[in-house]
Amino acid sequence: MASFLRRNRVTVGLDIGSGFVKVAVIDHSGPQPELTHVSHTPLVADAIVEGEIMDPQLVVETVRSVFETSGIKARSVVTSVGGRDVMVKKIQMDRMKESDAREVIRWEAEQYVPFDMENVQLDFQILDPLDDGLQMSVLLVAAKRDLVDQKVSLLRDAGLTPAVVDVDAFALYNAFEYNYPEAMQGTLALVNVGHEISTVNVLQSGSPVLTRDIPFGSRRLREDLRRLHGLTAEDAEAVLQGRSARGAEFRQLLVEGCEELAMGIERAVAFLSMSDAGGQGLGQVFLCGGGARIPGLMDVIATHLRTRTEIANPLQRLKVRPGVTTLFPVDELAPMLMLPVGLALRTAA
């Protein structure tokens, strides 16, 4: 999170997604963080499926190529894990010091974590440390150890050193908190619309309290456009990015996909309301990720959830070195950068 920022160092945030490998470099040596470089390259289809690396060598070669062609000299990176093998959940515990909580968190977690506890890495954060009630709210994070080990091994094979392995949801939160400090109140959803999976992160009063994965991404719509309408991969991508003159022909297909995502967001927020008696109604939805610009998505979600919806920009307040954004179409690529920017806003202690 933003409170973890350190100065006097350059941080490389590396996001290895199902569709693209993305890199953001941030210089922390000045009075405020400054984005100094961005790179991205597509991954071969099915190299990563639902967060699982199916072809490690191909991914290693792609990551290595990104660093070589971009001229990034640093080999220490901040990366993250996510997907079905990661759980983020707000729980209640008896109030105690953080040091004491660290001693008992594994026992507390057993009743919430749906994984084999012998193969899990745990972390937590106390959300209300200044309160004096008998109970405290704790954000519990659990990730399968094999998932973390695989990511670390892959990076080392690519000649990189993982300085920090974060969680996707927290990296997204880092970038969002930095760029939208005025939104750190009430209840909102930050939705990362990815290649295969969309992740719903619900925030309450500035703290992440729930993460849910929805099996919907831009890949399914892209394949439907190719399979049902005979479009080429390039033409299908143009439709999804709103650059095609034929976009109106495929409006119904896109709307149906967008409605599926809207219902998934609605269920996630409803679950939070049921599990948290003090929960507030959803005030706003922010979209990011490569699928955030699917034509009609914002309107469908806003109508379905009856709430204001907009695309989140990780460069909204972040200082950008002159010339960096001339290398890519900002409006098209910026939503894809939320995760790597969030990673680069962190540094190792």
C-alpha cells in the first residue's frame, strides 16, 4: 500500500498476465514517485491459463525479451500473484497486539482458508488498530505456497530477482489509492477486467475488504467474435478496443458479456453486505485492465448497478517523465498499467 513506499530507489514492477507481460519503472529518488518507463508485449495464447503457467519456458523467454528490448538494466523486480489460489478476506478476531496476532493467525485462518494449511503462505493487516473494542477487523491473505514458489522460480530462470511478491489485489489498490485519494471513503468496487479473469476488489473507507474473481475476460469475447462472425484476431481486437467501424454490428454480443460481468460485481457486493452488518451501499465502480475499454461496458455496469462508473487511470496523479507516454497510446494502454504501476509503487524494505 502507499504507506509502504520507500525513497531513493528505482523500482521495477513486473506484471505477468494471461494476455500480456507488462513492466513499469518508477523512480522514487525525487520528492514524488516518477514513472520513467513502460513496456508491454503479448504472450502466446494459452501460455498462461486461469493464472496457471502452462509453458514456463515460453513465459521465461517472453519476460527476458521484454527486459532486453526495453534496455531495463535493473534485475530486481516487484511482482505479484493472484487468481483462484489466492484468498483475500476480512475477518474478525479478538483484539490483540500485532505481534500476538502473528502468533495465532494460522489457527484463526484455518476456519476461513479453503486450501491445505500445510501448503499456504499467510499474511494479514489489522484494519482498525486505533479502535478499542473487544474485536478487531483483520484483512487475511492466503496464497498457495506452490504458486509463489513457481513465480519465484520463473523469475530466477529469466535472470531476475523477486524483491517483493505482492498480491494482485493489493498492487491494484496501491495504484488506485495513489491516484484517487479523494475516493478513499464509502464503499466502491475496483474491477480489473483481464484477459481471462476479472477481479472485483471492494474497498470500504479506503481499505480493501473483499476480493472475488469472475470467470469473464476479454478473451472470451474475442474468441466469440472470431468463431461466430469470422473476424480475424486483429479485427476482433479493434472491436473490443472501440476502434472498428463495424462495432455496431456486434453490440448485442458485447452487451451480453458486459451484463455477465455486471452481475458478478453485484453478487460480490451483495455477499459483502450480508457478511457485514455495517456495510454501506456501493457508491462507485472503477474499471481497469485490458478489457476496461470494451464498448458499452461502463454503461452496462452503471445501469445494472445504478451507480457511477468510470475507467481508472493509474497516471491520473502519478508524475510521468517527459517522453514516456509518447511510446504508447495512453488512452488505450493506461487501464492495463494499473497493476504494474501499483507494483512499482512498492519497494523492498
